[in-house]
Amino acid sequence: MEHRTVLFHKPDIRIVLLEGIHPSAVELLRADGYAQVVALPGAASGEELARLIGDAHFVGIRSRSQLSEAVLAATPGLMAIGCFCIGTNQVDLRAAARRGIPVFNAPFSNTRSVAELVLAQTILLMRGIAQKNALLHRSGWMKSATRSHEVRGKTLGIVGYGHIGTQLGLLAEHLGMRVVFHDIEAKLALGNARQLGTLDAVLRAADVLSLHVPETPRTRDLVGAPELARMKPGSHLINASRGSVVDIDALVDALDRGHLAGAAIDVFPVEPKGNDGRFDSPLVRFDNVLLTPHIGGSTLEAQASIGGEVAAKLARYGDNGSTVSAVNFPQVALPGHAGRLRILHVHRNRPGVMAGIHDRVAAAGLNVAAQYLRTDEELGYVVMDLDGSFDPDVLQDLSAVEGTIRCRLLPDVATGVAQVAEGDGSANTPRLDPRAHAE
């Protein structure tokens, strides 16, 4: 194939944001000089999704749009993905990495919102508010203190002591609760919280059990019939983590038998695709179960924070190549590069690639003023700041290095031009991406 160089200015970079991402993301990107930002209100799938993002350089989604390998293959110019949420299981992370596409998310921005919801559910469950509310909606009346308790002095068990779990524990302690937790790693306990050695120990101790774990094969049906049986009679279960973590049929059985006094569930194994979908669950018949539509992090404050956080990560990657906090990619923290050209080279992690890069840089008469390199099992990501007169053919020479996935040039900020070249992971002739990135 004939080598071809196409130059773009930064305002030509196309960014598509789906699923009603908060306007804070659009504002930040446009303020940073990205003029072509398209924000769409709904999710998309399959061919429609591929059509909407087919010519995009950056894509932003929340939780419903699925970026599968097939969709990624239909977006040849895609350079980065932003998940404007905590999870990233809606993206085929390995397929993205193989194409040199880092994926960014916002793992902490909705921490406070989730913790506050769980704390509120804890109080409502302990007071039996769900049953009383349901009865009044049916014109009934039950003014009684039976099975209604203060949370003060009760034990909150937390499974998964990460950012949400730790903040929840601190809030609960302010209400006078005892806090115990279980995590697969040793964690520094905050406040007076105590880490117990096993999940069973937390199950047996908790008056309220709250789950805050990621979705992994290890956490699937983490709480099933055996675990529910080991919980205290009359205790409560809260799940605001992932729908696969709780065996719903086992929970229904525990509620039917009266072993649990109540539950609050915010996430489900199967959820409607949108607000016009129908929700079905065997839990709807229980007055003592609080059901919420996956809104643990859905506050205006959290969405604004998520919008700003993920948009800033995309902008930093677009501006200087920083991949800090990317979930599928070697992480490189980078300073600015004013006064120098910057080469970003993504490649298979195999012997000889770095030698090939250095040979070509030296042959072009360029001096490496700074170099940053990170690798994982599959990928290598090297960033070079270069001094000297740059010939555009060098970019194609670098993309010809065996194992190259993508080679990108960020110029001196004064020139306002950049290029992207792609390799195929072999020694074959590289392709120059016609949708080149620019500053």
C-alpha cells in the first residue's frame, strides 16, 4: 500500500458521547479545544452503534452500550474510550487493547452517592419502613414499634472494603453502628471498623450486610443459599454492587421463610435496556424489600463529577498521551511537551521492538530528550520526546517496526499538527490512519 500522510487540527477530532452523559463532559472537552463533540441521549447497539461511532476518534458511553470486538472492528479511527461510570464490563477490554485503544473510567466519582443510598436503606430496613409504606399505599395503617429498631449499637457488615465500603463504614460509625468487614486483601481499617478473617464471620455478625464487590467469576453468586443461611435470623441484606453477586432465587427463599427481615436491591441479574423497558423480578411481591433501578451512583453531583473526570482523562490522552488510570493499557504519567515533538508508540510486548524504534529514531538524526516506557503481558507503550527536524516519513518508518500496533505523533504545540500511523502487529507494510489525530 502506498504510504499516505493526512494532517488534522485538534478541532477536527470527532468525539461521540452516548447515553446522556452529563454536560460537564462536553463543556470540558470543548474548553480544551475539541470542537466536534456530539452528545446523544440514548444507548445504541449492534449496527446502529457502529454507525453512530464509525468515524469517531474518542467514544464515551455509560453502562448500556456494548463495545464488542465486532463494534470496535467497525471503528478503525477510534483512539480512546471513556466509560462514564464505575464498571467497564460493557467494553471488550482485550479487543480494545489489541487495537491500541486505552479505556478510561471513573472508579471513585460516585462513591459518596452510593454510600449515602446504602446508609439510608440501612435505616429504612431497620425501621421496617418499606412494609409500613406499602401498607399505607393500600389504605392500611400499622402504628407499631414491632420489628422496628434504631441502627445505633447494631452491626453493619461490609463485604468489599474499597472506596465505597470505607466511606460507608465511616458514615455508619457516626450513627453509632459497629462496623466489621471482609475483603480478599488485608486492608487498613478506618475509624473503629474491624476486618474479620472470613466471609462467614461477617455473615454471622451482621445485622445489616452490604455488598461492595466487583463483577468477577469469583463474586458470581457470592451470596447464595449457604451464605444466606449463615446470616443472623432477622438480619437484612443490601446489594448495590453487581446483579450477579446475589442468587435471587435463594434470596426469595430466605425472605419467604422469614429468615431475613428484609432486603434492599439496587442491581439485578437482568435489567431493562432503558427507561421504557419492563422490570420483572420475583422480589416485587415482597413489601419488606426496597427495590431501586440501579441508581446507587445516580445523583446530579455524581454524574457531574464523572463527566468531568472521564472527559479530563480523554483530553489528557489526546493532548499528551497520558494513560494514567487506563484499565486495559500500560499506564504512563507524562509531563507537557512544549517545544518538542512527542512520539507515542503502541506495540506487542516482544523482543526487538525497542531496538527497532531506537534505530529508526537515530537514523533520522533525532535526539531522544526523554523516554517513558511501560509494558504489560501483551502490550508495550513507549513515549519519546524528540529534538531535531522531523521528517514525516519517520512516522511510517516507526510504524514498520515489527510488532507495531499504532504510532502517533504529537507535535510541538506551536505547530498544531499531528499524525497517527497503524501497524498490523507484523512486519507487513503499515497503514496510515486517514483520521489522524491533531493538537
